[in-house]
Amino acid sequence: MVLSLMKKWTYFPANIFIDDGGLWTNIGNKRIILFQVNSNEYRDFNEIIPMSIENTPKIMVKNKKIDLSNEEIEKIKDFVKNCQEELMQVANDKISAIEFFEKINIKGYYYGNKNNI
């Protein structure tokens, strides 16, 4: 199960995937999201890697070629850092996808407010 934040519907530089079923929320002791390493608008599950959900998000894979600029990666990290609570709530089925989108929209991370991301 995956909740997708698709580049074509958001202002993110790449597609972001969130575990909304609790199946792959963790890698070891780190909670994660997945993000696509290219700027393709279409899902490509062969081109995704994990990023930790924490105050200083970290890319959890070292040897994968990432076709995003440092600035684009920082935009994804900012989202993860600023929306940790919402990410964990939707991953743990504490809020619905609709509630998740409402909450991140208030923070300026969904369909509007391009300047915040």
C-alpha cells in the first residue's frame, strides 16, 4: 500500500511515496518515506529510495544515482522534517489520506503555496 504525492499534482521536485498501511514504515530502527530519484512525473518503482523521517532526514541508500539537484533533495527533506507528525499519523492509520492532505496543505505542501517548498 502506498500513498503517492505525485509531482504532477504537487510542487515537489519528485514523486514521494508514503506507507499508509504500516507495511514498510521502518528500515531497521528508522521510519521512512520513499522518493523517486528522477523528476519523471510517472511512478517508477525501480527508481525509488528511502529517506528517514526525523529532524535531519537522511537518504538511506548510498550507491544509487540520484538525478535530482541538491536543492531539490533539500525540498524533500524540508517536507519530511516539517511534516514528521503527519507522516507518522498517516503511516500508523491515525488519520486518513484526506486528513493528511488537509494537514499538509495547511503547512503549504500540497496544491498551493509553491514558495514554501
